[in-house]
Amino acid sequence: MSIEVTINGEPRGLEGPLTVAGLLDLLGLAGGKVAVERNLEIVPRSTYGEVAVADGDRYEIVRFIGGG
């Protein structure tokens, strides 16, 4: 099943079904310190494996980088 989503303002075609955790893995961000906003709502980290990525979803994904 092919789905179309927008990630950080860029349209992307993905093969589903997929969860937010799977999306992060696909993007190489799994296990990192990231924040995910889906359709203008923050996705709690504890639900990344449960929240399904749906056709038309809009994501903003921010990766935290330490430094000083």
C-alpha cells in the first residue's frame, strides 16, 4: 500500500502500513532524541509504535543535538 505524507515540508511517498516508530527507523532517526508533530499535534514518545502513519499526514520531526 502506497501512502503520501509530508515530512518537514517535503512530500514523500512511502510503502505502508507504517507506524511513527517505523517512519523514524526508515528516516534513520530511530533511537535518537526526536520530537514528532503529526497534523499539528505532538505524538508522545510512548506511542510511536502504536500511531499509524496515514495517507495525507503532515509531520514535523525535530532531532535534538547537544553541544555548548
